[in-house]
Amino acid sequence: MRNRIIPRKNFEDVFYVKEEGEPGEHGIYPYNRPIRDYIRKGMVCIDKPMGPSSHEVVVWVRKILEVEKTGHTGTLDPRVTGVLPVMIEDGTKLVKYLQESDKEYVTLMHLHGDARKEDIERVMGKFVGKIYQRPPLKSAVKKRLRVREVKEIEILEIDGRDVLFRVLCEAGTYIRKLCVDIGEVLGTGAHMQELRRTRTGIFDESRAYTLHDLLDAYVFWKEDGEEKYLREIVMPMEEAAKTMKKVVVKDTAVDAICHGAPLTAKGIHYVEKTIEPGDVIALFTLKSELVAIARAKIGAEDMLKVRRGVVAETLRVIMERGTYPSYWKGRAEKQI
């Protein structure tokens, strides 16, 4: 059974050690949660089929798992397939902070005229980097010009006027518009024919399951009590925060943070070395449970050195109050 969300390999290469700590009696490792809590504090990557909207898929997940709240981390149009992470119950508190993760797509672009392979490669290469885009008329956002970054474009196959390519890009990049713009620069015109999202953040196709897979696993558990398959498909919500910069906090600080208190220097065990002032960070317990999302007020080195004072302001509390006992007396500085 996997217990750790925070990597233990080369731990001291990643974290500053402010004060050594070992997990105590309170809390529970995310992968060890009882199945009902495991679902309620979970997420699932759905391989979205062509046809339904992202909203419809989210509703179906909610009905299948018999929960009250679900939310996705990035819209896919009805005709687009691929990886759609869906957060469940408590996990929906993370949606706002996960929507900006990079996306990877494989798309089929159809040119409206003939073009040489070298010209296609040359023009598509010009679209790697910062580009200007105005959202399409059918999009749900304001139609103002904005800048997005295309990090990689890889041509997979060219067959006549059909070009199959992979693109890694910043969230909010419109691939349909990218295809149109490539066609304009190439001088042939073009449109997007098919699109599949192969990755969002750290979640790729290898971690995506169909709605039928999810339904079968849930029914199997409800009828036969077998949890194995459901636990394979549903992941702890902490998996979604793995790529965020982290601070591991003391058990004595957890409940104060759950009540909205900021993190003070006295409440720290370990600090990820790359944290800079202003970074949005994740606060974890020694058992790898996600406590809250916060904004760092100072950098990692300063967090290591200071003896007292606020080091991070709490933005969003994730853990329920009372999960850990209260050691505080109503003031942030009482985290001990």
C-alpha cells in the first residue's frame, strides 16, 4: 500500500530540515483512509469520450459515486476526448489551484491547400514560444487578445493535407485557433479536425479510466465489498498537489491552520528548497495529508532561519477541523 505523497527518495536534496519529526498517532495516510473517506477526499482521471460535455461527465461521476460535489480541472469541448481529472467532495477545494497546469494534446490538422513538408515544419516551429490568441466565438471567456505559451510542437505524421502533431502548452491555449493561425501563416488555410488531450499536469492517459470502469469498480465494491479496483481508479486528492511546492507542518500546528490561522515559523518541520516569496504552496502533515493551500511570505532559506513570525498566509483550508487535536490558544503565534 502506498503511503507517501511526499517523495522520500533524496528527501534532504529537496527539503530543508528545520526540525526533525516522525508521524504521531493522529491522522491517517491518504492511501489508508477507509473507503468512504477515501472517495470523499479523492479524485479520478476520466478518459472523456466524444459527445458529452465536461460538465455532463462530472455529473455522471457524481451520480456513480453517490457523492454531493464533483468538479473538473479543465474544460474539454464535447467533440474532444482525453484526460479529464475530476475532483470529488473535499477535493473540489483544489480545483481553482489546478486549472492552470500545463496541457498536452494530440491533434489532427487539415490543410486547405497543398504544402511542402519543410514549409509545414518551418511554420509550425514559429509557433513555439509566447503567442497571441483571441478566444474563438464559441468559447465561454471574454474575447480579448491574450498571451499563451506553446512549449513544444512535435509533428508525428504528415499525410497529404493532414498533419498529426503533439503540442504541450500553457492552460487556456486554444488548439482550434492554433490550427487556424498555422494555416494562415502557411498560406493554405487550415482547421482542426480531431483533438485529444493526452495529459493535464502530471496526469496522463496511463492514469485515465472510462466512466464504465468507474461504474464497474463502484458496483463491485457495493455488491461484493471488494475495494481493490475502486482504490486503483480513485486516487487521494493529495496526488493532485504533488507538483506544488510544499511545507511539512507539525501536528501541533495543523488544527490552527484548519481554523484559518497562518503558518508560523514554530509550526514547520520541513521546507521545500525552491519556495520563493509569493509562491502558492501546499501544507502537508507528516503523514502526507494535505492541510491547506497557502501563499509564502518569505523564501525557503528564510523559513529555515527565522524563529518566529508568520511565514505563509492560509488561502484555502482543505482538511476538516478537529482532525488533529487543538494545541492553540486563538493566536497564530501559539502554534508550538
